[in-house]
Amino acid sequence: PARTVSVCHNKTMEAALNGMAYFRPCEAADPATAQAGLFALLAADLAAPLPAAASPFHIFSRRAWHGGCWRCPWEQSSVGAAMYCL
């Protein structure tokens, strides 16, 4: 997730993004970081052919910009309220 204007105009989302730092490895990227990272992913996708995937999920997980949420030991549904409060 990124702290873009379109996301942070909602104060609830902004508070949750600010609380993500308390739940490592989760982190919310600043807009410039997200822009550079996502451009790099786009360039890599355009430069190399898509490899054979074991399942459709692998297409999305191969080069995902997940902010650490997929590596987090907690489920988002269990820490969402705490992220908001912190």
C-alpha cells in the first residue's frame, strides 16, 4: 500500500497506514517510492516474457507490491483495528 492522495483522503485509511509500521514487516510506501517501485515492476514485466505459472495465483504473487503483508505473521483481519488505533 502507498500513502497516495487517493488513499489518504480517507482519514481511516491514513491512520491504518500510519499504524502499519508497528507490525513488521508491513510498511506503507510514500508516493515517490511506490511510483519508482511500480515502474520498475512494469519495466521488468514488459522486458521479460511471463513464465509458466503453477496456478493463476502465481501470476499475481510473482512480482507483487504487497508492502510486507504477505510475509506478516498475522492476518490483516486480526491487526486491522490495532493498525488504526496505533
